[in-house]
Amino acid sequence: DVKVTQSSRYLVKRTGEKVFLECVQDMDHENMFWYRQDPGLGLRLIYFSYDVKMKEKGDIPEGYSVSREKKERFSLILESASTNQTSMYLCASRTGVWNSPLHFGNGTRLTVT
Amino acid sequence: AQKVTQAQTEISVVEKEDVTLDCVYETRDTTYYLFWYKQPPSGELVFLIRRNSFDEQNEISGRYSWNFQKSTSSFNFTITASQVVDSAVYFCALRRDDKIIFGKGTRLHILP
């Protein structure tokens, strides 16, 4: 089974802090994604990556950046956390095959105070 | 615009009842894929099914069935004889370019 692991289940950070959310997958998947999930808004795509050192903006990239230095790891960075970034963050991966489904991690619930 | 609409925000049914979750999509593409995911209380989204735009056959997997109708741009999901373990948030999703976009989800409560 594909395993997508997010380093933290819960995080509490202060406004203005730099925050790193880490995601690791163990199935050699080419594509990785970061979504945020908010009540009433569903899942919204922040950034994704086709391969190592490649990144693409999703639908809501403002206030975020990403890093993919190794194929198995995809990091989401909040350069200066703000309270409106309090959310559930979900990492996902899939193979490069066009119709392959996403495999998700358990999520990181981030609270910015 | 390409989007997925799940009009039912929340549904409650009594155990053993059948329940249908609606999904309506919009896309300009002639080739596309649709998905359903389940998010139980533990939080991890679980892939349930994938359907491509050329395959309109309905699919049944145990108590789950899916009805794909291109004429109405719908991809509805039915749970037969629901069980408490079916309680979850269910998401319908559409492949758009290299992204998968999700509906807002339907929260399903199965009452014992």
C-alpha cells in the first residue's frame, strides 16, 4: 500500500512565524500535491509538483511556497504565518499516469494564533 | 469553467436505509476522469472509484454503486443498506489538466 506520511498531526504556530509542513511518500510517485481543507470550501489546491525540483501553482498559492529536493519529499512553507492560514493541510501523491488516483496523508491541522 | 458541485452539504439517514450522494460536474474537455473519495473521521481521504468519460457503464462494488450520466453531467454515488461505518465526508472530484479538483463534499451521518 502507498504510504503518505505528514510529519505532524497538529501544529500551533504564532503569527509571523515561518512554518514548514513536511510530507513523505514511499511509492516513488512522480506527482505530489498540497491541499488545504476548510469547512464549506472543500479541498483547494495550493501547489503541486510533477517531479524533483519542479513546482506549479495551484488555485490558492498566495502566502505559500514549496520545496521538492528529493522525489519522496514535498514541503509546504508558510513564509510568515497568518491567522487565515489556520486550516487542515493535506498532502497527496500519485504516479505520473494520467488517470491515476491521489493517495493522501492523514493531514496536518495547523492553528495560527 | 470546470468545477464539481455537490449540492448536499449534509445528509442523515437511519442505518440500513439506502442513500444517494449527488455530484454534478462541468468541463469543456471531451476526455476526463471523475473520482469519488471517502474521508472518515480519522481524516485520511480514501480513493473509492475512478471513471473515465468514455465509460458510462454503472459500477457496483458491494453495497456501493455509481451512476455516471454524461447527458446530465452527473456521477452519483449510492450506498445500499447503509451502515454506521459509512459515516464520513464524501468528495467527488474531476481531473482538470494536471490537477484534480474537488467538490465541497457531502457529510453523511448514518444513525444507528
